[in-house]
Amino acid sequence: MKKSDLLNRLYERFPEYPKTEIAKILNGTFDAMIDALARGERIEIRGLGSFKVKERKSEKARNPKTGEIIQLKSKKVVHFKMGKKLKRILFKKVKVEE
């Protein structure tokens, strides 16, 4: 699902609000999440899951083309941990509540 698809679904669910207002809210939500992750904060959305930034350590790897061993730099990655409700829906095939 793309952001535009999400916007359209929200508009279908809340037709009493102008699409431009829904877009502002959606963009504001994503901006707030990005800012929080950039500050190193954890984001928890009940039922969906949590996001947090983890640091991957530097490691050695092999260049598949040359066989040369190279050192990869450490880097930050966003880790997502599934919430209980999402896990139950995905793995126990429970009907999604609308």
C-alpha cells in the first residue's frame, strides 16, 4: 500500500472531512514519527507494533565479484516489532475488524 492508497482509504472512511485536511493530518503524523526516530525515540502504536532505531555494528564481508574481504561501516536501521493484534491477525488468520 502506498501513501496515496492510505489517504484514499481514510477519505472513504471519513468522507465528512476534506481530502486536503486528511492529507495534512497523515503527513503530520509521518513527520512526527520521522522526527521521533531521528531523535532516537521509540514509537509504539498499540495493536500495530513499535519502531525503534538500532545501531548495526561494523562487520567484515566478502565482495562477491573479487572475493576481497571488506569492512562494512556501522549504520543505523529502523527495527519494527509487531504488536499482538497484528501478529494474531497475520498468523492465526483471524477476521480483520472494520
